[in-house]
Amino acid sequence: MLEVGCGHGFVTRELVRRAGGTVTAVDLDADAVFAARAHAKGPDLLLAAADARKLPFADGSFDLVFFQNTLMWIDPAEDALKEAARVLQTGGALVALEPDYGGMIEEPDLGLRNIWLDALERAGADPVIGRRLPQLAEDVGLDPWVEFAHIPRAAESDELALLEELPLTMGQRRLLEGARGIIAGAQGSWSVFLHVPYVLLVTPGA
């Protein structure tokens, strides 16, 4: 199988555990690939730096191509989907799991949804890729099956870790610190509820 956009390898590690075969994981960022070597290991794991829009693999090389939180960072995402379809074997499956921050639910309203949307856009990501994913797949000739995949749970402060790494204004950082305090005070109870919907797309190889 091929994982596109492996980042630091946290998902890769789980894929290696579950795959029962060779896992090839790629990311455009060579530093991320280097970090992934520390988090994901195994004799059947291959790691490489590669552009999702121009994969260095022959047609029909993989029985499964997997994206998670990756297509939101690729412009245009259609090019990555085309490449995934090209390297996918007949009868294989393309699987993508991508968020839609435009559909984020927060109770009470801590202002986090607007911060996520603004910060992701300024970082070059598409924060509403989830809702666009089915049409993008159809546009490149794929036949998608779609469902929502993320299970709601009580808010935890670690959910804000990625947000802290994004380009934020001073005002947004103040709001974020206030939200972190409120979430920490809730101590995992449902008094604070954050939910980002994830779209799961599965499409068969041609």
C-alpha cells in the first residue's frame, strides 16, 4: 500500500501494524520523512520524499492508496487524486480521510472555528476540503463512496496542538489561550464539545 503525505509517521506506524504487507510512505517534506523514520519502523516499510502530484511509481503499483489530512494541503488536489488513481491497481482502493473545518461544532462558542478557517487558509490549506472531496473525485473520473467518519467526543486540549503551529494573529493567540483554559477546566467532561467532521472517501481502482 501507499500512504501519501505521511508527515512525521504517526499514522504510518499504525498502517504498518495493520497492513500485513509492504507499506510505502511518501511526503513532499524531506525533513518530515526523516522524522517519520523515528516513529514508524519495520522491515516492510519504505519511506521516501516525493510530490503527490508527480509520484515516482509505475502505473498500477499499489493495491491501496491512502490519504489522511493530506489533500487539504495540496493545490490542486485533483492532481494528487489523478496520480493516486494512476498508481492504483485494478481492483484496488483509494481511501481519503479529510476534514471540513467549515462544519466544525463548538459548544460553548469559543471562536475556534473562525480561527481554524482563517489560519489554515493563510497557511495555504483548504479548510473545507471535506465537502469538496466527492466532487473532486468525480471530476478526475473516480466513482466515490462517501460517509462521515469522525466520532464526536468531549473536547481535550491536545486538539489545539496543530492550531498552535499555524500562523496566528496576536488576537487569535489570546483567544486560543482562553479556549485552552476553558477546555482544561472542563477536565474531559461534555461541558465543552468540539467536533470537526471528517469525510471518508473510498473509490475503486479502474
